Amino acid sequence: MTPAQLVGLDDSHLILLGTGPHRLTPEAAAAFAAMQQAASAAGHNLQPASSWRSFERQLAIWNGKWRGERPLLGAKGEPLDVATLSDEQKIAAILRWSALPGTSRHHWGTDLDIYDPDCLPQGTRLQLEAWEYEPGGWFAGLGQWLHQNMADFGFFLPYRGEREGVAYEPWHLSFGPQSRQQQTDPVALAKALEMSDIEGKPLLLAQLNPLLERYCSISLPEERL
């Protein structure tokens, strides 16, 4: 991928996933479609909740959380009062649940968030919280099926709660054959951040390398036995 594609400023490498609006790389889209068919045969309606995401979209999420316009959560999912936090604390809180613009794996077109709309109770809004995919949650069956089968289609969970900084995300799938070849380009990232209106810019740029080291590491695909 080009530096612009890695930081979410270029979407020319993507295709529509089915009838849209979601987009992935052609390889990831084909693998996901095959996995959808297998999941359907097992009784699960595997659907994307979020796929490719632009730099600007990730920037809106970041700024919304920084300003208190979007919910900001603590390490255990508890609501935080933005007004009581230092800039350093706000950065840590946001990065636990949301990527820094330019570093999101959703920029690559290899990653997506998934759910089963047939299992979501009527009138209930999708939260993308771990309990929804665990025993007793709406998507526990889908989560178990994915755990047993997604590696056959090249997918894995990059955020399994094994690394410092980023929370456990059982809804976030990554297409390993392509995503394992990618990594954040620090030079392109710094340039994109410098040109943006991101909140906390001076501190982010000053601490960019340690932030990348802490929050951009992932859990590698589990070995097949």
C-alpha cells in the first residue's frame, strides 16, 4: 500500500463489499464473502458493522471524544468526565478504545467490525462491547463460530487484550494475508497529523513514537494446531 493508503487518505485500492456501502481490498472482500457463506450455512448472519474508514472519519471520532461530544470510557468501560482529565489522560483513554487518526487498521481495507443483526433484539442498538460477543451476549454463538473457523479464511483478532494499551475487541477481524504485511508509516502519519485540526496536536506529535509503540502493537494470529 502507498503511504496515503496506510493513513486513510486514499481509497483507490478498495472495492465494495457486496452491494455496499462497506469496502475492503479485493482479496479481503473475497475472503470475507466466503466466510459469510460458511457462517450462513452454520446459522449465523455474519455482517460488517464497519469496514474501511478514512482519516477524516477517524479524526471526527478522535475530536468528538476529546471535546466530550462522544462518550469517553475508562479501562473497564466506565464513563469518564473529560473536564476532569489532563491532556495525557485524555490521549490514553481515547487510544484504549479508538485509534489515532492515521494509525487505524480500518484505513487499510483489510480490517472490519462484525456482528449478527438477526441476534440483535429489536430496538437495541449495537454497542461493539466485549460482553455482546461473550457467553450470554447477543453474538456469543457467532463469536464462538468465528473462534473456531475464521483462521480458515485468513482472519484473526488483532486485539485480544494481550497487549498493553488497547482493549479487547472480539468484533474486530483482520485479514492476515494482507494486514501482516502492513505497518504504520511514521513519516506519512506525522505529516497527516501536522496538516489536520486534531485536538491535542502538540502533545501527540511530541510523543508520537512512544504512542505508536504502545498502541499500534497487536496480538499475532493464533497458531493452528
